[in-house]
Amino acid sequence: MSVTPEEKFQTGLMLELEGVAEKELDRHLAGADEWFPHQYVPWNQGRDFDGPLGGDGWEPGDSKLDGVARESLIVNLLTEDNLPGYHRAIADVFGRDGAWGTWVNRWTAEENRHGIVIRDYLTVTRAVDPIALERARMKHMEMGYEAAHGTAFLHGTAYVSFQELATRVAHRNTGRASGDPLCEQMLARVAKDENLHMIFYRNMVDAALEVAPNETMRAITEVVKNFEMPGHGIEGFLRKSVIIANAGIYDLRLHHDDVVQPCLRKWRIWDREFTGDGAKARDELAEFVAALDDAATKFETRREERRARQAAKQK
Ligand SMILES: [Fe+2]
Ligand SMILES: [Fe+2]
């Protein structure tokens, strides 16, 4: 099999950054506290369901959460449920060897806790219809997961930097919107993990910017321009994401202010020296981010107007 110059470049870069990956892995392991999903679930609220145990089937009145929090929790859980797809995608990018392989497996094991704890919470508290949830999970996972940028190392690493931060924001704000302190506590714990994951990937991109600034800059620009949430393949995602945006759990403003900009700032994108295509990519990014900011402001204005109209109607 012949190796393309692009593949050769990516492999060379990963070899060059292996020492950084090792350091980042050690830093992660030292900072990631052990935690236990079962300790975050209020088991005393649980009772048997219908089926083999002959308990009570789920009814809408069982759920104490409001509709928006429910939709958001479902999206967050289905996203976490698709872990086998992400595992494959990330293993295709990082491979199985050395610190990269160790990271892939550790990351996967940590991510698995998220689906466990959210599902247990939702089932025990009867927050959502468990049959609809299971059917949605089957459908979503059967579609698999396709990384937008294939196996490219720089694109893959840049994407997960933003994605981990995006899921951190989504979990944290879903917890707040739930109105249940136990749900908030559970999702705050999950969000803490996502933050640590983000730091690993973000530091890798930072190191890549030192070694291959122009190529890394190009990858960042393409990832920001084409960014989609990992759960975008969920059935009815568009409708659900509008509900989530209208509630301020995850919207364009948060995406711009709390996800895109913090990474770009941390990478000192605007202060670095780029040449050729790297310089061009940064210009494109500046233009895109300004347009994103404008779109976020327009969205906020429309949302405010809609809320004001609704409030006036209710008077
Ligand atoms: Fe997660
Ligand atoms: Fe994560």
C-alpha cells in the first residue's frame, strides 16, 4: 500500500508529538479524580416497571422535569450513548500505540460513565419515557458515527477540543435548567470530565501549532467552519436543538463566547505568525467568527422579542 504525502505528514507529526501526549496523559491521570456513577443516582425514588417484574409502566405524569430539560437530557444521553462510534473514530485518528493508544482507552472508559450515570438517573426518577428512550438509542446507534474530517490527526484533534467544551457547556446548562439539584449535581460531575478531556486535546493542538503552525491553523479553520455537535445524527435533532437553543442551554451565543473563542484565545491564534495558507486560513477564520458573532446577536434579539411577545400574551 502506498502512503500519501498527507498521511506521511500526519504520522510524522504524531511521532513528533508523542512526548507531549505522554506528558498530557500523565497530567490528566494525576488530575482526574475517581468517581462513581451509582453515588449520583437517587435510588430511593425508584420502583419496578411493567414487563417481567410486573410493576408500573411509565406515564407522562411520572416525570418531574419540564419538557425542555427532558429534551436536552435525551439529546445529551443519546450523544453519550454513541460512544462506540466515537471510540472507533478517535482510535482511527490516534491509533493504538504508545501514549495515544493509552489515552484512547482511558478516555473511552471515562466517557462510558456519562451514559451510565445519566441513564440511571433518568430511569430511576422516571424523568423520561424509558421505552421511547431505548428505541431512540437503538435507532441512533444503528446509524453509527462518521467523523466529518475522517482520520486526519489535526482536524480530529481540533474537533474534539471544541466538541468536549461544547458538551461541557451543554451538560452544565442542562443541569441548571433541570430544576432538580440532584440532576444538576450529576451533570456538573459529568461536565467536569468533559473539561479535563478538552484540556488534553486543546493542549495537543497548542503543541501542534508550535510544530506545524500553518497546517494546524488550516485544520482549526475548517473545523470551526464545519462544526456540528456530536449528536447531530439523532432523529429530530434540528427540532430538539431549536428547543435547546431557545432555552439558552446551548445556542450560537454560547457556542461563540464559551466554546470557539476560549479555544482560539488559549491558542493565541490572533498573535501567532502564520505564512502562506496558514495566514489565509486565519483570515478566513476571522471572517467566519465575526459572522458567527453577528448571527448569535441576531438569534438573541429574535429570542428576546419572542419572549417579550409571549410574556405580553400571558398578561
Ligand atoms: Fe461525555
Ligand atoms: Fe468527554
